[in-house]
Amino acid sequence: MSASISTNEPKLLPGDLAIWFFIFMELLVFAVAFISYSVMRLKNIEEFNQYQQTLNTELGAANTILLITSSYFVIRAIHAIKVDDIKGCANWLYAALAGGTGFLILKTIEYQDKFSQGIDLSTNTFYFFYLSLTMFHFLHVILGMIILLFIAIKTQRGGYSSKDHVGIESGASYWHMVDLVWIVLFPLVYIIR
């Protein structure tokens, strides 16, 4: 006789425990990068202040709004699946993907502007950190979008329900981590002087 685990038991964290180990490790990597940025900024404050002003804070703010809105859409998707609204859940996930796509487009515009000016990782310390941190985050947005796309497709095919939606919660947790990292990265790199 096998013991079954009730899905109605309250859990400490949403989603699968393995995703939380992965998220924790990712957050540690970003934390080390943010601390390194902050230390280098203290050593090169005039340079960082000067080149920070060349960043497009409007696009950075728009990207912040896109990611926060996208995270809201993911929350709506979870609420929809909990009441077996399969179509609503999938639609909310696709809306979240649209927000992620908007983020990637705006970030690409920013990169094209910098690269057209001959700016790269070797230009100076500030641009090394700006490009490294934002490109690393950019890759996480892409990974998060791939996860959300697979979840949306599986949802459309009936792979999740109100009784079994751990996969959606796991993907949502990862997406919220991506959003959280940007919420720290944006003011740290674009605004704080």
C-alpha cells in the first residue's frame, strides 16, 4: 500500500523544492555580482557616476514595469489554474511571455545603442559591470520565458489542473526571481549615484 501525499496540505514554498535550491543558487551568484559591483563603484565613484548618466533610465524603467506586470500575469495564471480555468491560465502565461518579449526588445535596443558607440566589456570598469550584469540577467529572462512557454503549452494540453499545478508554481517562482533580480539591478546600476 503506497502512501499518497495530499496536495491540499499547506506548503512552505510554492512549486517543487528543487526549483528553490536552483533559485537560491542563482540569487547567491547575483548577490556576489552585486557586491562586486558595489565595491568597484566605491573605488571608482567618479567614473561610475559619469558613465551611469549615459544609460537610458527611461528604457530601464519601462523594463521594470514590463517585468512587474509580467509577474502579475503569472500570478493570475496560478489563480486561474487553481479553479481549473485552463484557457485562462494559458492566456495569462502567454501575456507574461509578451511582457518578457517586450523586455528583451527594449534591452536589445539599449545594447545596440551601446555597441554602435563602440562600447563593450573592455571599454571601462563601469561598462564591464553594466554589460556583464544586464546580459547575465538577459539570459535569465530568456530561460524564464522558455520555462513559461513549456508550461503554457502543457497547460493548453491539459497537463495541469487545480489538483496538480506544481509545475506552474515552480515556473512562476523562477520568473519572480528574474523579476526580483531586475528590481535590485535597475536602481543599483541605473539610478543610485
